[in-house]
Amino acid sequence: MAKRKRSSSTEKKLKDGIGQGFGVDYKPWITIQDVPSLGRSTRLKGIKVPRQYEFLSDLERNYFYLLEYSDSVIDIREQYPLLPVAETIVIADELGIKHPTNPKTGEPVEMTTDFLVTINKNGQSQHLARTLKYKDELMDERVLEKFEIERIYWERNEVDWGIVTDLEIPKTVAHNIAFVREYFDIFSIEGFDECTQLDIEDMSIYFLHSLLEQQKSVKQIGKEIERDFCLLKGCGLSLFKHLVISKVIEMDMNNKLDVNHIIKIEAVRKDFSEKVKAI
């Protein structure tokens, strides 16, 4: 097959570093601006890797929550391009499948995988390519054809590839993470902007001691924290959410986090647990 010339749009993206890089330097191949018709798109600022992420569906966003919360995940690259496009064209030809094309020009377009995830496995970095789809859409023959091109592309690049459906993403866990993730940077929350790290630590130890020793709801303990430390209304719950998302405390995330009830704490991070015991 003759070498295919890159389109001007592809050349520009590559020149701008799109679809390349790692960590904060990565830029997704497709952004929300590229698909304005999608109504469930979301932009989020990352915690583990502090850059803007682009998600084209609720499913992608919820899966991202789980990935970012996982201790084994090092990096997450969304809308990752399968380049060069000549490779996927060859695969499509071998399979006898029509390659995705631009509906206006009829020219082959670059395919993407929803997530390229880098994990730490036994001290070694490993890449995982994951495509997301709602279960009902897997009945579409054309969808499966495109997935087969993806599968073979990643197989030839020696990267583990798989499909993740909505049935494999626990909504309660995703919702719990969404409930607390904005509180990771506690100093950006109103009422804590003038606090020192030592202040936060002292309040956290007090909060943890109350959670472990008192049979009270999180909301009740939060109000006590606000009273004893002269904090603004709502700061008690903000501190609790910070402790959850920063993994100072661990609980069963499969159960809805309801601050109006007593929440069972399964573990406290070692650097805090020793100080809590000393009270």
C-alpha cells in the first residue's frame, strides 16, 4: 500500500503536541469543542495529574473517578489517538471492514481509544487501553467492527486492551468520589484559606477521634468541629470530605456516603492513626 499523506488537520495537531505527552503535558486528541452536539460532556481538573480532562459521556467521567481514586494508577490519558492512521487502515483492509471516515470528505480519520491508563504493577509501569460503551450499544455491528480494529491495533503494539461497560462501573462508588473530590485541596475551600497545615492536622485528628469514639453522625461531629474551632458553617463537612478524598480515612465506598448517619470507618492512615490514639 502506498504511504498515505497526512491531512493538514492531523499535521497541525501533531505540531501542537496533541495526542502526545505524559502527565500534565498530555493533550487529548478529541475535546468537547470538537463534538459540540454531545450533551453529556464534562471537563474536570485532575487531582493526581493536575490538568484539564475532557470526557464525552457520563460513562467516561465515572470511569475516570474510579481510575483516579485507584492507588495503582499513575497516569490517565483520555481520547488517545491510534497513530499513524495508516496502521488502522491496514488493519481495516485486512479485516474487510470499512475504516471510519470524515462524513464530509470521505477521507479516513484517526481512531481513538477512550483511555490509555498507566499503572504501577509490582514496581513496573504498565499501559492498559480501555474503551467504554454502554452495554446496549454492543449490539451494534458497526460498533463491534470498530472495536475489532482497536483490539488488533493495541495487540500489535503489545498493550492490553479491553471494553468496559456501564455494568462494570459501580455508580455508588463513582458518586461518592464525585461527592468529595473537590475538597482535596482543603486550602482552596472557604473557611480554610488562612489555615496552616498544622491547623488542618489538629482539626483532622480531633475529627477522627470523634468519628471513632462517638456514636454520632458525620453532620453532628462536623458541627462540633465548627463550634470548637470557630469555623464557618459547613466547614465541618468540608473537612470530612477532604479526609475521604485524601484517603486519610477509608470506608466501604460501595455504600452511599450519607453524612446524616453514623459512618463506619474501616481504617485510618498510619500517620494519623498514631496521633489519634495519643489523644
